[in-house]
Amino acid sequence: MDRNFARALALVLKSEGGWSDNPADPGGATMKGVTLANFRRYVKADASKADLRKIGDDQVATVYRRFYWDAVLGAELPDGVDYAVFDFAVNSGPGRAAKYLQASVGVPQDGRIGPATLAAARARPAGVVIDQLCDARLAFLKRLPTWATFGRGWSDRVRSVRAQALLMSDRATVPAPVKPAMPEPLPRPVPQPPEVETADGNAPAAEPASPAPSGSVIPVAAGAGGVIAACLLLVYAAWHHIAVALQGIF
């Protein structure tokens, strides 16, 4: 994955070291793993060894990305596999690294990583691909005539690449922690009026509310009261008249 480029490059640079101009090394003069030929190709066409020794970090990253990482489609390979193929490409060339990856995943070895190689690499466990690739890489290095000179360093490098690549692949497969779902709040109870039980234990049915008295009741009551009062007055007047008449007789 492309997000692994910075980490993969840092690991490669630890293996490559600084300045080297060993006559036994077929790569010739290198600085931080960058050969003079690649420095001239991607940075400065007429560069000298002195220029190579002063290469900047940005220039180093440019060479590694364009000549190695992009050449093996590092941004599209699975985590861990990307670094293992990248380091192999730096050490032995992008074409050879691609062929050995293709052999590990069982596709034709044409030295160019494409859709078929990517699909096969993604279909297999990354740890299996890394182990098979590192085993094949170490077997290739042991067949080189320069093994006696560089074999110990190469062996240590492949061992380190295997360990770091497996760590990167394991990190990619660890699932992210799942946050526990928050329980939904329970609905608040709606207050109910207290029920009064009857003698038989059953709650009485709710009685309908009495309608408010209408305004016509008051005049009716007043009229009825007036009639009664008038009748009482008539009764009283008649009784008084009778009482006066009786006093005249007796």
C-alpha cells in the first residue's frame, strides 16, 4: 500500500547504509543505495561521484519511488508484501523481484506486475506470500558468485525483511476495536391517576366529566322562585283577610 512507502524506504535505507564504492559490488558506487547511474537518470544527468555523495533526502526518495516502488506497483500490493518486493527490487532489480513474486503466487513470470499478479497476490494470505518470496530470494542470492563476500550481510537483510514484512501484514489484519453500542434511553413513563378499587376488587369505570352548567339554568331557577314567592303572598293575604273577618264576628 502507498501509505507504507515512507516506512518501507526507511527500512531499506537502514540496510543500504551510506557511501559505498566496493570494486566487488557490480552496482558500482552507491550512496544510500542509489547508484550513480540512477542518480544521473532521475536527478542530475552529468552527476559525478562527488555529487552522488551529497544527495539530499528528497532526491533519495524520488529515485527509490520512481525506479523501484512504482516499478513493482508497491502502492497496490498488500501490506507487507509491498515492502518485501520493494526491498528485493532495490537489492536485485525490479524485474527479478517481479518474477519471483509471480512465481510465489502462481502466475506467468514476465517480470511485469499487472492485474493478474495483483489479484493473485491479494487472494493469498500475505504471510504465505512473504515467506515464499523471502525463501526464493535467499536461494537466489546463495547461487551468486559474490555470496562468499556479501552472503552474511544478505542473509541478515533477508531475515530482517521477512520479520518486518510479517509485522506489517499482521498489523493490517488486526481488526479495529469496536465501540460498544450505547443503549437507547427507555421512554419515560406517563403518570396515571390512581385507581380506586371497589368492594368487589374491580376498578370502577371512569365517569364522564360533568358538563359545566350552561347560562340558561340561572334564569329558569330565578323564574321558579318568583312564582313560589307570589303564591306565598296570596296565601298570606287570604289568611289575613279571613282572620280580620273572624274578629268582626266574635
